[in-house]
Amino acid sequence: MKVFRTIRELREELNSCKQSQSNVSVGLVPTMGYLHDGHASLMTRARGMSDIVVLSIFVNPIQFGPGEDFETYPRDEERDLALAKSHGVDIVFIPTVQEMYPKQVKTKVVVSELTSQLCGASRPGHFDGVTTVVSKLFNIVKPNRAFFGLKDAQQVAVLQQMVTDLNMDVELITCPIIREADGLALSSRNVYLSQEDRTQALVLSRSLNEVREAIDCGRAATAAEARLMLNEIIRSAPLAVIDYAEVLSFPELSRVEDETVLVDMQGEVIMALAVKFGGTRLIDNMLFKPKEALLLV
């Protein structure tokens, strides 16, 4: 496994690999580091679909807002490199902020509409930072495929829109949410949780599972009933402070009207959550097709 910290060195290595092998495929796994089993699942998927696996580790300052945790975001390069090596990564790209943004950023990639709700509403400018850094990584690495987890399903929808609109020659591969045995979705920010916060945070996965079951059996037939049930279950945890608990179409991320009967919908639905426990904001979601669920009952 090779580690590069400059764009020039990374490009030289990739160009050399492509010249020495014909039709070599490159898989990119973009991360902010502090890797966990969710990231490991992306690396494993990339390894199975790519000749060369590139992992990027970069805590991207332009996707953090004022007062957010850019400076304190957890970092552990030695541990990250060991995990990357054990999962068959070929190249790790760990640039500095100065390397990625040597001058003031005057050009940004902005996706409209999809970024105006959910995390985009509570974190203005966040997705502009995400789309800009990912487009930079795509230009630097030139991957055939890029691998993203569905824990941040809004990010996946936004990036797919960017790739489609700008005719980027890269395929986005999405991978399922990886959870702890008790249901908590893996996140680098879980390290911030106190023991009591973590215990109460289990209400997130529980709310998604219970509402999905209620939709399947008709106890939460409409979008309004599903939203109400989501919120009620989450509020049963005293430390939970809800940012949003929504029901939307996916990948359009359009709000499903209150009176809509969910099992009548043809496409995919997302129940999406963002909830704070102490000072830690966690996201979670569940994607499903209500009509297919009805057929299974």
C-alpha cells in the first residue's frame, strides 16, 4: 500500500499504473478518516470491483459551518492506515488543506433543490462543500467507480445528481448502512457520545423499524401518520432533540404530502432522521418501496 500526500505524486502513480496495465479500473473511496466498519464495507466492495483501490482521507473544511466540529473532528491516521491495508487498499491519498485549497476557493459546484431540505436546511453550504471536494477528487483520481454509504442518503442523491448533470465519467456505487449489533448506525462522530447518549440514540433505529412495520401492516397508512409516529417514538428518549424526522420520495427528496397513502406510491421512499444527543448530531434513515412491502405482508 502506498501513501501520497500531494496531488502531483498521486497523479504520477495512477498514470504509471494505467500505462503499465491495459483497461485498468480504479475505485475511489472518499472519506474524512477515523475509519470504522462502515468504511471497511466500502473498501471491501471497491476491492471486489476494482483493479486499483484508492482511499482518500481528508477532513474537508468547506463542508463545515461556523461553530461545527472541523477542528475537533476525530482523527487517527495510524489506525486508518492499518485498517486500509487490512482491507486491500492500494493507494491512500492524505492531502493537507493547503494541498487541496492552496488559494481562496472561488469556484464551487452547487446542486440546487436537493440541498434545500434535511441536512441542507440545517447546515447551509454543507453540500456545496461536499460536491466541490468530491468533484475535485474525481478530477484528481479519475476513478471508474466511487463508493459511498447510504447512511448519508441525501449526500448520495446530491452526488448522483451532480454526476448526471455534469456528465462525469464515473459510476457511483452505493453500499448499505452498517450498524452495531444493537442497531446504532456506525459514524465517526459516535465517539462523541456519552454512555447515556449512546443508549438513548438507539431510539433512532428503533423508530425506523417500528414505523416501517406500522406502514407494512397499515397502522401508519399515510405520510402524516408515519411522520407523527417517528417523532413520537424519538421524543420518548428524553435526551433526543429532533432536527428533522421526515418522509420523502427518493432520490428526488420531495416531501411526501401528508394525505398520501404510502403503499400507493410507486417509487422508493426514505424516512430520514437527524437528532442531537448532547452536542452530537446523528443521522439515520431507511429506504424502502412501500408497495413491495405491502406484497410481503
